[in-house]
Amino acid sequence: MEKATGIFTLNENYFVNNGAVFTNKNNFHLYRRTNGKWIIARTEDMIKGASRGCIASIGAAATPINLTWKTRRRCDDDQLKVVRI
């Protein structure tokens, strides 16, 4: 999961589910799912607009800032934060 965290920057090469995609240096992508929740996933899942990934927001929002996140283990992780985009 460590590779799926870090600094994400706007990736102008992709636009998924009618929204922006942000990518980190390890090619993990932060994007909004069709239900409005945010997810961090690998490239192949992001391209499909898939609703699966290694980290996901619990709530839906227009931006990923200040959301609560969960890992695949389904536990809330208060250490995961999006502070700016």
C-alpha cells in the first residue's frame, strides 16, 4: 500500500468518470468513481474507470479533500489524507 500513497499531481492524459485524474510517482491514480466516492488504483483499473482499488474514500464528494479513507482491510485510516489539489 505504501506505493499507493504520496504526492499525486494532475494527470492531463486521463479523464475518468467525467473527472480529473491525479497520479503519483509509482503510477497509482486517484480518481472519482461513478458513485462520487474517490479511489486509488493501478493504471489498468483507472483506465476502465473501475470501482476497485487499494484505497477508497468512505464518502462521496466533489473533491477528495478532507474525506475519510479506508484500505482493502475495510478499516478507517486516519493517517490517509488529501490536503490539497
